[in-house]
Amino acid sequence: MESYFELKKNNTTIRTEVLAGLTSFLATAYIIAVNPAILSQAGMPFSGALTATVLVSFFSSLLMGLYARNPIIVAPGMGLNAFFTYSAVLGMGITWQVALGAVFWSGIVFLMLSVFKVRILIVKAIPRPLRYAIAAGIGLFITIIGFANAGFIVPDEATTTGLGPLSPAVLTFLGGLFLMAILIARNVTGAILVGIALTTLAAYPLGRWWALDAAPVISWQGLFAAPDFSLVLQLDLINSLQFAVFPVIFAFVFTDLFDSLSTFVGLAEAANLTDEHGEPRNVGRSLTADAVSTTISGLLGSSPGTAYVESAVGIEAGGRTGLTAVVAGLLFLPFLFLAPLLSMVPAIATAPALVLVGAFMVRPIVRINWLKMDEAIPAFLAMVLIPFTHSISQGIIWGFLSWAVLKVATGQSRSIPVTLWVIVAFCVLALIMQTH
């Protein structure tokens, strides 16, 4: 183990790597409860989505640790699950089986782009302001979903959305939100997971002590149960290749593309996980592992897997090798048998996590030069159109199109690389497909 992971070379020990793996797991384990909560709104069984989430997290993190040998956790991505449910299934009206097929095919595209090293060329051609804006836009989108799931914001005919009534359920959500925020601000390990657990306990009286005519929000269904493999291999490979589904595959490819590569680069720079050329360590293998994760996600019944920026928590705890990711991956496995326990987690308990994960994801906008308007305006459009249209793909498309238009209009067309023109062409194609 010591020689395979080169522990001495990386100035670490087995004990340090195990503790770092545990820390990374606690920072990312919220996805076990949050991902099924989002996917179940697409009509997928909660227990089946939970099993798929655990399997994707287990296999993907193991692959990242053993093949790429990087201390990075891979699990179903926030934002990608929101696009899967709210944009693809509920927005475009396709079935979740077809959406799973789109996930699989996007993984195949990823794999081809990674193997032929096209993926890195594409990302290098994409302006950094748009990368930052898209990440922030996804964060705002997730935040809106969290507030809506809790009933804190509701539809309003006059103002589109408005503040919901401060019911016992909403007050419980607010209590969970502030509690989780305090835990995060105080750097408590596993703050999100602890906050979800405590908010769930606080929600137990709802329907019993409060609103007695309503059904209880939480009911005990036991602790252990056999895994639910009902979503495994339920993807629709044929119908997901219809012309109308191409925008979904396109959005999965590009959203995951930006998310994963920016995570690899950011973590490498922050933790000095670079090679002799200053490039992210084993970036080729890491991208391949990420691509395989997306592919198996479609097969197992989940939205795409992606590298987690929360891996920085484990890296800060001393994790430097793939052993950290292996330990974290193994810790996901017991939750295959805890579906009844986690299915008790209500929406008002996971909603604070969605809101605050949004806060994490808007951090990159400070890197945008807001005084350079030919770049600030496209970044702004990409950022706001994602939550306002409830579509990640729309934010991406109009961000690229406005970037090209403004650069040409200000006499900077030569600054646009050929690869970016290809992306713009795909954006136009996506818009044409949406009108048919």
C-alpha cells in the first residue's frame, strides 16, 4: 500500500490518509440524502436513487483513488442532479429512463474527449469569466430549489415569486438553515450532514404536535433494509438518441466538463498537487475516471458523477494520495443498507443544504473583472439566466453567444479561438433543436 500510493514521496502516512478520507466523506456524505431527494421528484423511487447514489460514489471514488491516485471524491454532482430533474425531466417532459440514457451517452462523449485529450483543449478555449459565472449560476439555481422545497418562497401572480407563510415547517427549515450556517462558519467537520440530521429530528413533531390534522412529516420505517436495485440498467439507450434529447446530452457534457476540470485545477493549485510541469497531477487519468463515473451513473440509475470540490476538506486534513479517495469511497458502502433511515429525511431538512451549497458555488464570481463590460455582461447573463430560466443549458448557451457577439462588436474577434467558435456553433444548434 505504501509503495503503490507513494506515501513517503508525498510526505504522508496511512493514518493521515485514513483520517483525511473520513473527513472528506463527512464533507460529501450529504449527497446520500440530497441526491435521492432531488431525483425522486423526477418520479424515481427514493430508495432506488439512494442505492444508485451510493454505488456511483463508491465505485467512482475508488476508481479515482486506485487509477488516478488523487485524493479527490467523485459522486453524483449538485447542479447536474438539478438539471436532470428540473430541466430535463420536468422541464422538457422526457422520461427519467430517457434522461438516464442521456447521462450514459454524455459519459461516452466524455470518455472519447478524455482519451483523445480533446477535453482539455475545449476547456482551455472557454473564457474563465464564463466558467466562474456558470458555477455561480448553478449555485443560485440550487439555492432557489432549496427555498422552494422548504416553502420559504412560493409562486406569486404579481411578482412571479414571493415569501411563503411562516408555518411550523418553514420555521423548522429556518432553524436548520441558521444551525447549518453556524456549524459551517465554525468549521465543524461534517457540518452539512450534522445539520441535516438535527433538522430531521426537529421536524419530527410536525404533524404530531403542530398541524395535528396533517400527516406526520416523518414516520419510522426501520433502520436497515436490503438495497433497492430497481434503477440499475433502467436507462433508455435508444430513445435517448433522439434529436430532441441532444440538448440534454449537450448540457450534461459541458456542465460536467467545466465543473470537473475547474475542480481538478483548483484543488491542485490550492494543495500543490502538481507535476514537474506545474500541471494538475495525473489530470489525464483523473478526467478519464470522471468520464467513467458519468457513464456508470447512467447504468446504475443516477445523475452524472463528478469530482467534488469538498475534497479540499480532506486535503486540508493531510490527504495527498489516492488512499484518501479509497477510504472515503469505502465509507459510502454501508449506506446501501440504511435506505429506511435516510428516507425519513424530509425536504425541509435537505433544503438548508441546497441553499448553503449554493453559497459555496458562487465564490468564483470574485475572479470576474466586472469593469470589463465585454466580459462582465456575458458572465452576468450566464449567471442569472440559469436560475431565472430554471435551465443550466440556457445559461451556458446565452453566455457563449453573448461573449462572441460582444467580442466581434468591439473588434476583438481575433481573440476568439477556433474551438470556441465550434462551441458557439453547437449553442446555435441547440437553440434550433429546442424550437422543433
